[in-house]
Amino acid sequence: MCLSLLKKALSLSILFLFFLVGSVSIQAQDDDSLVSETNYDALELRSIGPAINGGRIADIDFHPKEEGTWYVGVGSGNVWKTTNAGTTFEPIFDDQSSYSIGSVEVDPNRPNIVWVGTGENVGGRHVGYGDGVYKSTDGGESWKNMGLEASEHISTMIVHPENSDVVYVSAQGPLWDSGGQRGLYKTTDGGETWTKVLGGNEWTGVTDLVMDPRDPDVLYAATWQRHRTKWAYMGGGPGSGIHKSTDGGETWKEVTRGLPSSNMGKIGLAISPQRPDTVYAAITLDRRTGGVYMSTDRGESWTKQSDAVAGGTGPHYYQELYASPHDHGILFLVSVVTQVSKDHGANFESMDIERKHSDDHAIAFREDDPGYMLVGSDGGLYETYDGRETWRFLDNLPIMQYYKISVDDAEPFYNVYGGTQDNGSNSGPSRTEHESGIRNADWFKTLGADGHDSATDPELDKIIYAETQQGGLHRVDLATGDQVFIQPQPREREDYERFNWDAPIQVSPHDAERLYHASHRVWRSENRGDSWTPISGDLTLDQERLKLPIMGKQKSWENPWDVLAMTNYNTITSLAESPQQEGLIYAGTDDGRIQVTEDGGENWREVRLADIEGVPETAFINDIKADRFDANTAYVAMDAHKNGDFSPYLIKTTDRGQTWTSIAGDLPDRHLVWRLVQDHVNPDLLFAATEFGVFFTVDGGEEWVQLEGGAPTVAFRDITIQRSHNDLVAGSFGRGIFILDDYTPLRELDTELLNQEAHLFEPRDAFWYMPNEVSEYQGHDDYQADNPPFGAVFTYYLKDGYQSKEANRQEREAELETDEDVSFPGWNGLEEEIREQGPMVQVVVRDEGGTIVNRVNGPTSPGFHRVNWDLRHAEKDVVDLGAEIPESLDDGGFPATPGTYTATLTKVQNGEVTELSGPVTFEVTPLREGTLEGAPGEEIASFRQELETFQQELTAASNTLDEQIDKVHALQTALARAEEEAPDLVKRLHDARSRLLELREEMEGSEAKNQIGERNPPSPSSRMFVGYRALGTTYGPTEMHEKTVAAGRSELANIQDRLSELAEQVIPELEREVRAAGAPPIENGQD
């Protein structure tokens, strides 16, 4: 071969190889994207509540014209709306990008316009952050983000009372960092653009705003300088103050006469509705002190009324001030217990909160009812109608804030345990036998105060562990109710133990009696907490917190420090012992340290975050998980949001901490990672709980997918797996607890499966029982969370789905550009669309003998789908002519019996039935054994078949009887129009009618008696209903049921004989003779 030809051949070979490799690479990319592009919404996170207590309420606003319509902003649980004064609530903000709410404002001019400011305005260590201002123009049906995304925390909003386009927004700005969008912002075009009209330094925002009700140009604003770090909180500074505008916010002056000259902190403002020249201010000063001030000259000068200041957690957490709309001089200062003054703030007394939660944050009044108040607290919503003498709790808002959760192995339904913000620790079932679902009454409290980590004992089902803030560990005996305090204590001459606010607990995976707990050192107990031994020294940096920088630098003692209600610093925040190797323990701290021991605590080795690429060196270690399968592998979730960094950080080691790689993959920004959990079957299936949702990965962390089905936008701070049920349980910080029932389909997920046309996953076994109802008719405000669907739940996947011809055409047309022509499909094409029976996807259920028991219809769209078979046979009663093919085929039949069943996924399209996937096998098992032994399954099945036959025969006889009565009536009508007189026929038709009505009475009872409710003798119908009742229990038919059905069938047989004679002989002969008499013909068949 010549050189030129050789070069050409070589070039072609290289080119071919390039295209081959390129096509393979593109195919691989397409395959990889299948995982993230697939729709998983059917894998729903199911809320189980509870609503026994609430969560922190940030703001309340009433509709100005509809007294029963309220909007409630939940500090970390989105926005809720009621149109019936709290009887029911609906979440209306779940699909937005933020869950933390600072302010809700209804436009007084156009009440369908609602404004929401995201990011609540408290200085707490656990506060969420927002992304600006949202606006709805349809009462909360839809929302649009109107900007100020970098504000993070919004305190108040005011809509101009005469011009809906003018809105003021008080932006407090970031809590953990400087900068952002801080100050007072004004829009004059309905939020399209914003102008900052009042500002301060890089740490100062606006915390409150009030408007003169007589003159909307007169405004008073309170600025607040504050900063929180992991180690300390400073709640004031020179930027704090009170400012006044008389020109609608265009210009401002600071008012100082009579106000403190020292650093001020958070300020609450109120203006007297009765005498608006009177303005009040609740001002925080240094060292958690403060006072209430009053101005009677429109803010020009001020007089100190008292030393009142919000207490408890600290003024930064409360300090809102309200002036009564009914009585001049009555003030409400919200606090751990709201303080009430009747003399302009000179004296305060605590509000009566008997049977009411403390820690108030928001108050709403009715202008026409002086006795009414609606109060939002850390425990939810309370209302009073009698001037605070008595309170009603609105127990239908599932907005509890869970820090940590755990599960037990109770049968048949496991229980969930968790610790909550300011509402203690509690427990409830994962599901119940009640038709109504999971009620508040199904939950109970396990411990008080702030609840935190919970753990269960794998051997003793009545022993759990619960914890209050700062490591207050208790062992709880559910049998006796004992709450034994077992927190490890320092020994003689040792300093106090620095426990984190949310200190970790772990029950050893190797010994149920062994516990681990941690302060600044790790403690171990070998007797379930009765005694403790420290197995480490101080594993933290052990710093003096007041020497660390705050507001950008180290501050002197003469500053508004406040560390009372924040966590200790330099503490251990996470513990994990390897399930594979006893004594291999990891500890993580709040100051960026990971410590490892391989010998049960004898020696510890530090992992420096500074040595790990791409990780903040002082990150807060949220979670450490030792791999379930490999002793060398561990995972660490951390975050730096308390340094102003909202990036997700998730790392993995495969050599016991010597080296690390990031597995944060494509987790979105702002999604802090709180917790990680690994599947116990597939080591590459991981779940992550983040600040805005739950994610999973099937490739060890390269690609993450959010589970969005059923889940609102909310922070999930913990997740765990209930292994025997294969459920993922997620604790949210603001919306209670959620469960993804049976996540096993995710174990099988890979590109090969996703490239199949369809796939039916193996279902878990179904519980066989008769759901009961224990609380009917409790009213619409009775909160009930959903159980999982009853029966067998099938999960299937469709790659492309199936559409009708009409839907295909409409989809093609929708993809055209707006200026492109849309072609006419033609008359034949349109006729085909009209005639087509749309495609169906069905799960076909068969019994052990291969007989089809039922078919369950499901969605035909691409992605994952779930349908449930309600453990009933298909309806076997007679089908009426003209009956439509139902959307669902699994309703109305008799219950199936326990046993082995199979399911197959099929497609019905264009008259062809195609098996897509399966069969898969599952068991239907009794939930529990009855006290008395019931009928065997074969006997129940035999009785069911007999009852189905009886039902068919009875329905057929009833239909025939009705038809013959109608026919005789029609013959009588026709005879009345006959050309000849036929008195003999008149008599014979009369007699036939009488005989038919006698049969009807035998089947249905006396019409006269039925009219007044008098009892009839037993009939085939009544006996059949007795038989029905036998199949409404797991016990099955008794001898009485069997004899009753046999009697009914015998009675029916007698009726059928006489009815057959009339229908087949007597009435046809009468019809021939009526026609012979010259009568018009009658229509045969059904209408």
C-alpha cells in the first residue's frame, strides 16, 4: 500500500474511532442523566404529624374584611391560611424556595394581595434563613419572588393604606455574617424595584417599623446591630436606634432625646391607635437589661417608663411590643411570658398562661372584640375570648421542629421518637389501624424542656433515651414512666462539662448496654447509663469564647455580650462507632475537629479539616456515620453557615480518616447537610437530610436527587432507617416527621433498569386486617395524619410512558414555536382520536393458583408510580348494559384472604394486552392472630365464592323482575291504544302484574312497611347482607352465616322458578296477544 493510502486509511480509522468513542461517551452521559431526570414524585414523603404541640409562630395577619381568614407565618414551617377562623388550615407556601418566615402582610386595599418576608427575625442559634420578599395576587394560590434575596431575615412589612404599590420592608439582614441587604426598603411599583431608604453599618438592619394611622407619611423605624457566631452572641451596638420620617420614608432623622446613650439592642415599637402622638419603644440594653420608653410628641422626646425587658432565652428572641387597639395605655411585651401593662409601660404583670405554652412571638387582635386575642408562641397558636382568662389551643397545625429522631422495632407498626425545639421529646406510631389515620391522641410526651437526641434500646423495647438541652440525658422506662437522669457528671475538682445544646447519644451497635455520650470529652457507660467513664480527654480546641472575634474583631468586655441561652462552645457534636469493628469510634466537634480512636478510647488521632481540600477548617461537624459494610469507611456531614457560608459539605474516607474526598457532588447551594444515613443492603445508596429537603444517591455521592414527592420546602435535620420495614424516616425542623414508606425500589436503581421500557418492583408483604374507626365525628378541626395506603402497594417505573393519539398530537403542537404553523391533523386523524380508547397500565394480581383476583389501574406517564391493591377481589356483581369502564377496577369486591399472590405489570393499548414486567411475588399476612381461631382461609374463600354467586343471582333476578314489571306496564299502555277491545287481556295483564309485585315483596319486603320503617320478614336480600358481614372480619363466616346464606339462596331459587315462568312463558304470550289485538309494539331492552 502506498504511503498516501496508508495515511488516508489511518486517518479514517482514527476518525471512526473518534466518532465511536464520542457516541459511547454521549450514550454514557445520557444514561447517567436518567437517574436525575426521572420523576420520583410517587415516592412520597408521608407526613405523620404530630400537632399535639405547635412550633414557633413568627407572625399573624388577619384579612381586613373576612374575619375568619387568617395568614400565619411559621418561623420554620412556611405560611398557613385558614378561611374558617382556625377550624382548618392549608399550607400555601410549600413550593417556594424558603421555609423560614419573618413577616406576613395582607394588603388593606386589595386583600387578595399578600406579602411574605422570608427569614424570621430572631437571633436564635437554630434560626433558618430566607431569600427575600414574596408576593401573591390571588390570596396565596401562587407566589412570585420580588427581590431582596440577600436580606436573609425580614422583620416587618407595611403596605401603604391608600396605595397598594407602595410597600415598606424592614430587612434585618444576615445573622451570621456582615453585609447582605440590610435596612428599610421601599417600593413604589408593587415590588418591581426597591430603594433602600434607611440603612446603617454592615452589622445593622431594621427590626421594626410602625406607621402613624392618621398620616401614612409618618414612620418610625428601629434599627438593630447584632451578630451571632458559633461561640458567642452580641445583641447590640452603635447602629441600634430609633428613626423617624415625615415624608413617606424619603428622609430620616434619628431621635435620641430621652433615649439611652449606651449601646442599644433589639427594639420593639408600638403606636397608640387611639392617640397616635403616643409612641412606645421596648429597648434592649447591655447585659440583657432594658426598658420601656414612651413619647407623647410623635417621637421627638422620650421618657423611660420602666425597666421591663423580654427575658427567658433573651430579648433577641422576643421584644415585640403591641399597643391595644381597644384601650389607650395597655401594652403587651412578648416574652417567655408576655408582659402586660395598663399604664403605658410603667408597670407590667405576667399574662396568665395557665394551660398555655410560653415563649410568645406574635399577637393579633380583633378590632370589634376587646376580649379576643390570637397569640403565636413556640408552642403554636392560642386564642382567648375572655380577656386572657382561658385559652384554646389550635391543635391542627403540624409544625413541630425536630432536632433528632429515632425508631424502634415494635410490631406490627414501629414507633418514632424525637426531640423538638421547646416542645420536649415525644413519640408516636408510624401508622395505625384507624381508618382516620394517626391522631394527636396516638402521640405522647417522653420528656420535657427542649428535646434533642433520642435513642432506642435494641433489646429492651420499653427503654428509650431522651435528652434536654446541654446534654441532659435521661433513660425513660415506658412501662413505668420513670425519667431517670443519667447525664455524666464531672469528678471532684474537675471543671463543668461542656455539653453541646444538642449533644450526641449513641447506643453501641455491639452491646445494647453500652452507651456513648459526649461533652468536650467522650463518655462510655456499660450499664445503660447507671455509671460512666470518660474515654477521652478534651477533644476540642478549648478556647475562651470571649477572646474570639465577633462583628469582625475581638471585642472588649464593655459590649452587649449574651451567651446565656446559646450552646456551650468547643463541644463534641457527633459520635459514631463502627458497626464492623468494636472500639473504632469517630467524634466530631463544633470547632472543626474530627477525632478517631481504634481501641475504644485509649488513643485518639486528630483529623485536621485544614488538611482537607475544599472544606472550611472550622466547620461545624453535624454528623459522622461509620460505614455499615466497611470498617475503613466513614462519612462526615458538616457546615459553615454560622460563618456565613451556606454551601453543602459532605466528605468520605476509606482509610479511617487518613484521606478524604468530597461526595457533596451536585447538592445545591444553600442546602446545608445535617445528616447522612446509609442503606443496610446497598452500600452505595445514601440519603442526606439538608436545609431544604431530603436527597438520595445511588452511586455513593457523585449524583444526588431530591425526593420532592409529598415534601414541603423545609429543613430536614435528621433521617434514619427503620430496617425491618425498609422505611426512611425524616425529622423536619418545622413540619413534623415524614416517612418514605418502603424505599427499596431505590436499591435496584441503575441505568440498565432505567433504560427498560417498564419495571415492576417487588412489593413488601401486605398486612391483612380490618381497619377500624375510633374517633368519628370529632369535627373538621380534628387533626389526623395519613396512614400509608391500605393493602399491597406496587411501585413501577415507565421510561417513556404511554399517551393517547390526541395527547401525542397536542404535545407535538405545544413544542412548536409561537410563530410556527400548526398543521390540521385531518378528519380521519381526528376521528381516530375520538374513537380511541386511551392506553391503560394495570397491575394484575393473581392468587397462588394463577386466577386473576383483581386489576389495579395506574398512571401512564413517565417516571415512578405507586398504586395500591386494597386486598379485595374484583367486583363480581352483574354488569349493567352501557356501564362505563371504570378508572379503577379495585373497588367494591369482597376481601381477599391471606396467602401468596403475584403481580404483573401490563399495558392495554389499541386492543392489545402486553405484559411489561413481572411477575413479582408477595404475601398477604394477618396483622395479628385473633383471640379465637377463625375459619380457615379455604373456607372463607369458598364462602366468598358462594356469596358472589348469590349476589349475581340476586341481582339478575332483581333486574329481571324490574324489566318484567316495566314490560307489563308497557303492555297495559299499548293495550289501551289497541284497535280492538280485549277484556280478557286486561285481566290477565293485571294478574301477571300482581304476581310480579308479590315476587318483589318476597325479595324486598312490603312497600307499605318500608314506607314507615316497619320490619319485614327475612328476604334473600336481607340474608345476603348478613353474609356480607361475615366477610367484614378476619374471623370469617360462622355456622350462622353459612345457614343464613343457604336459606337465602333457597328462597331465591323458589322466586327464580316462578319468575322464569312469568318471564319466559306468560308475559311473552301476553305480548303476542296484545299485538294481535292491534296494539302498537313496545320497545324491548333497556333504556
